[in-house]
Amino acid sequence: MWPFKQPAQEQRIASSDPLLGQFLGARFAGSVDIEKVSNLAVAQACVKLISESIAAAELNVYKLNPAGGAEIAASHPLQSVLVDEAYNGVSSFDMKEAVAAEIATYGNSVLKVHRNGKSQVSGLQHLAWGDVTVETISSTGRPRYRWINPNKPGDVQVLTADEVVHLKYRANGKNVGQSPIALAAISMGIATAMEESQGESAENSFRPSGLISLPDAVDPTKFEALRTSFRDKFLGRRNINSLMVLDNGAKWTPIQFSAADAQLLESRQWAAYDICRIFGVPPSAVGLLLFSNWNSISDESRALVIRCLRPFGKRIEAQLSTALLSPTARKEYYLEHDWSDMLAGDQKTRYEAYAIGKQNGFLNTDEIRARESMGKVKGGDVYLQPLNYAPLGTIAVNGQHNAPQVTQ
């Protein structure tokens, strides 16, 4: 009775087919199989792009100069671990690639820290996330890590938080990070459901499902035998060219949506763009060029670094610094990826930028050649500067010195 009324009841549709349920208005459950999603072509391409780009960008240890600026700390023990050999014959590239791929997929990655006799970091050993169990110590709330060594059956190691670097994605103060895939479970689940539906259609040679109707009632035993026989003889790849013959007035009626009716191809396309949005990857970077042209592709290449790779890299830099450098050391050293190669542009653009730098006196010939992997030349360390850039009063013009500016 007004003004009171019964709350509207939510209507849900039960369907064994997620795609059919979606079209009929069913609510998606919101759970997603991370392994299935990571096998989707677009998701795999996004993870591959992120992990390989992070690994390719050199991660250096920089030392702050008292006079300002910073330079690579080539003698720092951590520098060789990050740019050369991570641990026991594993390259730094492979280690960083594995770490970035796990963060993008599972939201977590663990490195075991090895130290020398001086307590300096001598190696970072990647521990596959599937082999690690994170436990919380009830008395302190701190995590500990139980690692099953896949190369030594029965070898189980318990590591403290000080013995590992646990890189997390959006942990929100918890001991375990969140998977980017799980955070977008609905969109990822729909994409997976459509791919599975398409795969099942391909398995059945894209022939529609349907029903067999008979004019008379059939004994349940005979009905089950008929259904089993029909499935074995006419469904699946092995029965593509099988001829269907129906007798006794039986009729075949297709009932499933066709790809055209359900606009499945278009839906799959939009699902692919959704996956790119979730990972922050420009679609053109993974081969989706429907809405792209040459100019937009150039802009999207910069967007890949600025909106995706740089934040991803900053997360890794900050967590590695916190775990591997003491508070005192962090006042003098910091970690940073070098994105200059990815932002450099084409050769013409680079050379124009070099010309500006050289003409304005903040790049010399040797520095420019070093950026192009060339050696030094005689006189290459000289900086040039236009005469009209000199301070007032320092250069004589026709025997007269310009009066220097005086700040009141």
C-alpha cells in the first residue's frame, strides 16, 4: 500500500551457456579463471607486450650528485644484478620479464634475495608464483613464504619477509596483491565465454545445435539411446561430412543463435578492446587497428609508455627500492627505468632533437653519439652555445659592452 511497496525482486535466468544467458538477460557471476583468460590471444598479447617492454627497458641504480642531477652507479652491487645477471646464470632480462608477466597476470611476484658476506645483494632469484604459498604470522601480521622447489622434489623452504621481495599489484595494505584480471572479472569472463562458445562452434564445424521432434511419444530408454547415437554420429570434427537421415516422421529444428544473429564477431571485437583497456595497452600495440591511423598509432606508442609502462615500472622501482635499499641508502641512491629508447621516435625526429640540444649547449657530440651507440671523436666533448645567449655585459659589440641587467 502506498507509500509503501514491496521491493522489486531481482530476476535471474539460469543457463548452462554463459553467452546464451547473457543475451537473455542473465547476471554474470563475476568469477573468472585467470589461467583461461591469460590464454586469450589479446590478453596474452597484452601481458607479453608489458613484460617484454619492462624487461627491455634498462633498470639502473642512480646516485644523486651533491651539485645536482644523478648518474648511474656502475659500482653499486645491485647494478650488475639488475642489468646483467640476476642469479645463477639467469639474465636480468629473463628475471624482469617473468616478474612483470606474473604481476600483470596474478598481481604478485616473488624474488628470493641472495646476499654476499658483506650483506650486499648478490642475486635475485625468481620464484614462480604457483610454487609459493603466502602465510600470515598471527602474532605479528607479517607474511612468510613457503616455497616448493620444483627442481628438487621434497625441498620446501620457509622464507621470512626480509629474505624476499614480494612485488604486488594494488595490495591495499594486505599481504597479497590483486590480479588485474580478477579485478575485471565480468569483462574478462564475458570475453572467455565468447571464445569458448566460438571454440565449441568450431568443434562442431559451426553447425547449429537444435532439437529432434517426433510425432509420437518415445520410451525414455529409446529416447536416451537416440540422443546418444545422434551425438556420436553427427557432432564433432570427425563427423563433419556425415549425412543425417531421419525417419518415422522425425524433424530437425535448429535453435541456437547463429554467429550473425548474435553479432558474435562484433562482440568478440569489443571484448578484445575491453581487455586492452583493462591492461592500459593501446589497441594498436597488440594489432587492433580498426580505429587507428598512422598519426594515432604514433601517439599511442607514446601513450603506451606514459599510461601503461611507466606506472607499471614505477611500482616495481618503488617496491624494489623499499626492499633492497635501506632508508639511509635511499637518500643517496634510487632505481629508475630508462624509457628513452621507447620515446626516441624515428631517426629524423631523434636527429632534429639532437640538433636542438647541441645548438643550445646542453648536449655535445660525444653525448649524442653515445645515444646512437657510437664511439667518441676528437673534440666531441665541447659544448656549443650561440653568442646571443651570453649574459649581458660579457661580450663586446663594436667596442661597447651591453649594460648588465640589475635586479632591484
